[in-house]
Amino acid sequence: MNKERIGQLNKIDGASALGWYNFAHSYWASAVALEIAELKVTHPDGPVNFAYYHAIELFLKSFLVHKGCAAKDLRRLGHSLTDIAKRAQELGLEMEALDFEVLKLADPNFMPSRYLRVGRFSRPQTIALWGMCSVLFDQVGDILRADQVMLRELERPTNPRFECEAEGE
């Protein structure tokens, strides 16, 4: 098998860049579905935010896997969204200063969002997280398609709560 073919099939722990991309989309769509559901529960934000954070991580890691990052490199980056994004930027993913501002707010909340937290803390608004997922969905998807990765047509998750903001752009 030639090196080009190996790069296309680059897998981390058995998952290809395509698998990571599709899994990221699943988390993004799930975050939106949970948010729209407006469940009558005591802590609805935790699962919603975690799903958004995880989707962002998976979109970024999909790009890194596609660019040939090894499993040990991804493990070294851990779950630091900022570190993962910096590495993706080094490998050619376009990242804006505002993206890093969102990630800096998200980073200290990512893993703790799995648990009950009390006290004051700052975190990005879900519209910023949705926007970040949307940008990564497009950018990483375009890069995969340009490199002949066969993506299925995935529906962009829409959130009616954000329609006014989207129309104003």
C-alpha cells in the first residue's frame, strides 16, 4: 500500500477522520436536540454544553487525524480544546481570534460539565458553541471532500432559538 493511501486511511484507535467527523456531527445534532427540547429538569445546561464541547473536540480531532496525527499525539493533547485547535491551526485549519476566545472560555468547563458544579463560573453562550460547530462542520468537511474522502450528506442542525441572530448576518 502506498504512502498516499495510508494517509487517506489514517486511523486513530480504529477510527478514520471520516468516523471522527461523523461522530462530531452526532454530538452537535444531539446538543441542539437537547437544547431545543427545553427539558423540565434541574440542570439542563450540563449535558447540552458537554455535547457541544465534545463535538468541537471531535471535529478538530477529525482534522488532525486526516492530517496524519498519531494516536500518541492526540493523547498528548488530551481534551484541551485550545491546544487541539492550536495544533489544527499549525496544520492549516483556519482559526480566528474569536474562535480562540470561545475555546478559552470552554476549556475550563469541558470536563467539569459532566459533573454538578456550584458557585460562579464563566462559560461561552450556546450560540457561540453552535457557531463554532457550524464553522468546523463546514471547514473540516470541505477539506475532507477536497481530499476525496466520501462524506455522506449530513444535515446541518438548526436551532430555532438562533434564527433571529442568523437572519441578522
